[in-house]
Amino acid sequence: MGLAEDLKALQDLRDKGEMSESDYAAARDTVIGKQIPPVGNFKTSNFSIGSVILLAGLVFLVWYFVRANVGSKQTSDIIRTAVRAPITLKDSVENLPAASWRALVLSLPYPGTVDVSLQVVQGNPIDVFLAPTDQQQAMNRQEWNNVRVYADFNAVNTKTYHQTGRLGQGSYYLVMRDNSLGVLSAKASDISVKVQLNP
């Protein structure tokens, strides 16, 4: 990433309240310091090495402060977002009763490739689709034919699901739906859900 993108990522973290003003200033100075070209004379070079060590120390202090106040997983996610590293958005086992549906919120901090894997550990086959969050009212009314979805992520009556597609930054619903009645089928299904975001 260039200087402009780095600064924008830091500003976004500050605007969301995930980074204090002083942490933002220290991280901003670190990013800008990396862009200053080295000067040729020996005395300045020694000063530059000292500056780099000082900046590395500041970055470590910012990381430690955020980790201590926010938590290690959230700190890792903040750093991964800033440098656009792969992030695990979901890794859980969900229980879905027969003749019902569930929407899991996927919040993408940056645009990238989303890899979704579902496995029905026990229970009934399910329908799967991905919808923007503005489709919530249609889903609540169960007007499934009117719900706008991303076709790359659709599956019908499946127990094993794996899809990959490119999505923009924002929030989405990963919808799992069990159309069985639970009479001649399982009363509920356990579904392993893994979602990863890659740059």
C-alpha cells in the first residue's frame, strides 16, 4: 500500500473509535517516517537508524496499548485490516431448527475475496445464499423470491458448501435456510461455518 492508503486506514480506525488520538498520531508519524528517503551523509544515516529504532519502539508501544485495552483478537484484526492481511470472519458451529432460517452478519473491513465453507455436521440439507443487509425486511417477511442475492454464493438442498467470490467493503447476511418440516427429518441441524476474507 502507498502512503495515502496507509493514512486512510489509520484514519478509519481512529474514526471508528478503535484507536485513540494519541495512538493515531504515533502510528501516523511512523507511516510518514517510513516514506522519508535516506540522506547520503554518515551522520544523518546514524540519526536515521536511531529514528527507525525509535519508531519501531513507538509502533510496539501502540500495539501493546491497543492489545491491552481492546484484546488480542481485536488487536490482531485491527492490524490485519490496516495491512489488508487475511482475516477469519466466522468460525463457529450454528444450530438451525427444521423449517427455519438464520442470517449471520459478515462485516468486511476491506474489499476482497470471501471464502465461505459450510458443512452440515448432523441434520438436514440446507439452502444457502448471501444477501446485502438492505434485504432484511424481505427476509423477515420470508418473501424469498423477492430477496436480492449474490448468485455466486447460492446453493440449494446441500450438506456441503464451498464458494468463493469477490465482495466490496461492508456488511452482508450469510443466510442458511432449512425447508424440511422436522417430521420425517431431523428436528435441527448443526452446521459448521467458516468464512475467510483475503485481499
